[in-house]
Amino acid sequence: MAVDTDPDTSTEPSSGTAAPAPRAATSAEVKQAIRMTADRILVRPSDELGERKSRAGILIPATANVSRRLVWAEVVTVGPTVRNVEERDRVLFAPDTGFEVEIRGDEYLILRERDVHAVASGRDEGQTGLYL
């Protein structure tokens, strides 16, 4: 439980009494860490889900979404049973397979590991960095 000190509970030098104990923060004030369960993956979708441009420079609105188009997203956190994806990897998935969620004003998607079609991770020594 987080502890929050109230500025009104300071020690008064004239009385010499100690300040009351700090009050516990309410549930609205406590910031909680997000921990995914089972094979779930929390991703931050790329800007591809919105408007995009064709190679010729034509603006394609998000409402004209191609149903078979896969998109990339950055992995924020993974569940304990996820084996092939790590944090900060980029994953390729169908946008209609995830569940949208808003956390602290930011938009995220929750995916299952089986919904991921490809993983692109950072290059380490001796690795190519892109696994398809």
C-alpha cells in the first residue's frame, strides 16, 4: 500500500508535538503495475492502424481498412507463459484479433501469443534480428 503524507500534518514548532501518522492513499491515488496473465501480451500499436499513405502518396483513411492487412506493434509486457516474445520486440498481428484497452490515457491492445504471426527483435551478436 502506498503512503501519502499530507502537508497539513506537519510538526508545529511551538507545541513540540509530533505530526500525526501519514494517511494511506486512496485506491484512486495508488499507481498499480500492470502484470499480464497466462499467454497474454500487452502491445502499443503503431500508427499503421490509423491513416496511412500509399506508395504513390495517396492518403488512405482508417475507415478504408483492408481486412487482410497485418500490422506491427511494440510489446510493452508479456505474461508468464509467453515463450517466443519479449518486451520491446515488435510483433506482426491482425488488428481484429486483439482487445483494445486504455491505460492512463494511452491506447494499448491485448493479444494472445498464438495471434502473433511474426516477431522482430533487436539484433544481438550473431543473430539476424528478424524472425519470420
